[in-house]
Amino acid sequence: MTNIVDFSGKPFHFIGIGGIGMSALAYVLAKRQIPVSGSDLRSTHITQRLQSVGAHLLEGHNPTNLEFFLPKTEPIYKELSTTVIGIKPFQEATSGFSQTSQPEVASKISSSLPQVICSSAINSINSEYRAAQEKGYPIFHRSDLLAALIEDYHSIAVAGTHGKTTTSSLIGYMLLHSGLDPTIVVGGEVDAWEGNARLGDGPYLVAEADESDGSLAKLSAKIGVVTNIELDHPDHYQNLEAVIEIFQTFVQRCQTLVGCIDCETLRSRFKPTISYSLHRDTGANYSVDEVSYDANVTTARVWEGNEVLGELHLKLLGQHNLSNALAAVAVGRHLGLEFDVIASGIATFEGAKRRFEARGQCNNICFVDDYAHHPSEIQATLAAARLQVQDSKRIVAIFQPHRYSRTLTFLSEFAESFNKADLVVITDIYSAGEPNLQEITGDHLREAIATHHERVYYQPTLESVSRFLTEILQPGDLALFLGAGNLNQIIPQLMEFYQKADKY
């Protein structure tokens, strides 16, 4: 069977379609009127959005899910349907039929076999995946499909250890605001296009490019953006050098590299075609000065070489977000946009969900949800939070560590990451499917943090975290929920509790 992704109308089936990366790709295909089916364990607002644009959702993982687009009225269908369960090769299932009676049917079924899309979370334990392998269905990793889409457009791929979602969303929003009608595929939900993807009629595709599993090396974009490079996935990479090698492959495959030279690794190991920096003395192509970080807006004067472009206003807080915005400026200028158009777009961008997302205020307590799960991200997010909190008010950081390998590898870095919080609550580690080989727990992390922080508490479950927060939060607090797992599930019930308290 062909090993090339086919966009001519051949159907696609996504195993685990509700994932943030998988669903974005499925959405773009469905909007392009390509037949899409997919399975997942439960219905969510993400899968419901896919259904609204014509994708067919199947609950649970079952080999028969693969048959959705097969012709169900032909005699061969029954044979194929039963042998999926029997796990015979597809060639065996279709062999032995009379050439006078069956070739047209066999051809029809072959053309109806879906292209199966999986993420790194799917393996041979999954019955659908196993059946697809044994039946000879064309199987592609999520990154193969993304790579094919990137080849189909004038593409901008945004990579980096931190800031990918915000930077790609900023660039996508800037192009949308400028009237270029881009296609966008990102790893977070954005209100401006009501989800994690949109299909545009313009020539540009803006895509978030993930390095977590090494698949970044498959992508070949017209413009590659690299925000920074650190070790973040010790489950996949042994050391920083291995991460650098993947980024080097990605950079070699991109025609133009836009890179942040405030990152020492980028500055010393890469040569960006277009560089950007928050410091004028670095010699970057794009830089800033006269920077003001306020509680509600960041402002800066932007330079292109030695020429002042104008002033940038950004609703997203903190140095890291100003850097992300400067990447968007660099891309916009490279595409020929006037700075005024770029700046007006950036000024109205509200951000992506779970990126310092204000969920609401109850009893004068502000609830904020953030995806930060790496020590550097936590430090940057807490620094942004400090801008919004006066000295007499508290930042209560609630952190759910993500993956045993990451927690163990960066234990000492995590220990020093919470200094800008007034009170820290740690819950147990979200495994993301990893085995706990070293038997590390959230309490081990609490002990490490306690060597640098006077007020840190361990609550092992989400239920105990919620109960604890109903006891210790007080008016004026900023409750900052940090992590890439499911910690944010408790925010609505906490807000409901404090809404009732607000009435008394």
C-alpha cells in the first residue's frame, strides 16, 4: 500500500481523535470535505465540534471502527468484517475470490480503506491499532499528516520547548487580522477561531511543531520559528544534545529560520536567518526597548535593525510573551506586512486557553489556569502573576507535576521554581501513561520545594486539593493552577463554592 498521505478524497480514521493535536488535524480535513472518522473513549466539546463539521465519531476503541467507510452491502464486506477480529492480513482476507465476480468489489473496498492516523500515545495494546496493522491499512503518525499538510501550503511551523502554542496562535491571529485568511493548527484552543484549528482560503498554514517525540524532524516548512531549546521530555531524550540534534534536522528542512537569540543554545548552536531578542545590544534583526510590564498590558518600542518600527501593545503579560510577540513581528515583516497592521493584530489578541487563562473571580479570589509544567515555564508564569498581585495580596500556586520522568529529572529545578509564590500546594504526579519506575511521588517534590519555600503543602488527590483550597483561600488571592494534566477540572467546583461564600 502507498506510504504517502492522500488528500484526494480517500478517508481518514483517527484513533484517539479527541486529543488536542489529533483533533486539530481532523478538523482541517473535515472542513476540506475529506471523509473523516475517529474513535475516542468519551465525547467532549472537542469531539462535538468535529461532529459539527462532518466528522464521524465512534465511542470506544474497537477494530470494527475501522470499517466505517467500507461498503457495507457487498458480499466481501462480511468476510472482511469477520477477519478483522480474526486478525488475518488484509491480503489473505481478500485472496481467493473469483476474478470474474469479485475484482471490482475488492478494488472498491481497497479504495475505501481509511488512512489510519495515530499519535505516540497509541500502540499495539490498542485493539484498533493492532487490527489496522494486521489488516494492512495505511498507518501514519500524526506528524506524518501534519508534515503532508505543511507541504500543501506556504507554511510557518513554530517549534521550541516553551511558547509554541502562544507564538503560533499569535502568528495565526496576526495573519487572520491582516486579511490573509490562514489555515491554523495549534496545540491549544483559541476563542478567535473557536478551537484549536481553522481552515482558511489563503495560501498560509500556521502550525505548532512538537518536539516531544522526535517527529519534529519530519517537517519541512517555508518558515521555521524556534522560540527556545531546553530538555523537557526526558522520557524521549537522554540529554540536551539529543534535543539539539532534532532541532538541527528541523532547521535544515526549513527555508527560513526565525530564532530567539536570547536562548543561549539557539545563539551558540544555530544561525537564524532572522533573529529576535528582548535586548538591543544583541544585534538581533528585531529587538525592543522602552519596555513596560504592567498589570494589564505590556508595551515596548520595536526595532527592525537600527530603525524604529513603532510601539507594540500586548495583553499577554510577562517577558516570555513579549518575546513570543516579537517572533510574530519578525514573521509578519518577512511576509511583507506593515508594522501598523502587525501591531494592531497583536494588540487585540486575547491568548490561548490554559495559557494564563483567567477563569473568573469569586469572593474576590481570582482563578487562573495555566499549562506550565516545566521549571522554566513555572518561573515565567509566576513572574507574570506577580505583575497582577500587589504586595499585600497572595499568589497561591497549585501544581500538578506532569510525568514521573520529568519530575525526577528536574527535581532540583522544580524545587527553586516557586519563589514568587506566597503559598504552594502540590498534588500527586499525573502519569500521562508512564510507569513509575523510581517510585517518585508528589510528596517527594513537596520535600524538595520545602528546602527553598516556607509554605508548601502536599495533597495527594484532586479531591483533597479541592477541600484544602476551600479552607485556605481568602479574598484577594490569585489562585494559579499549574500543570499539563487534569488539575483544572477542580476549578469550576471551587468557583461554585466561593460564589456561594460571596453571598453570605
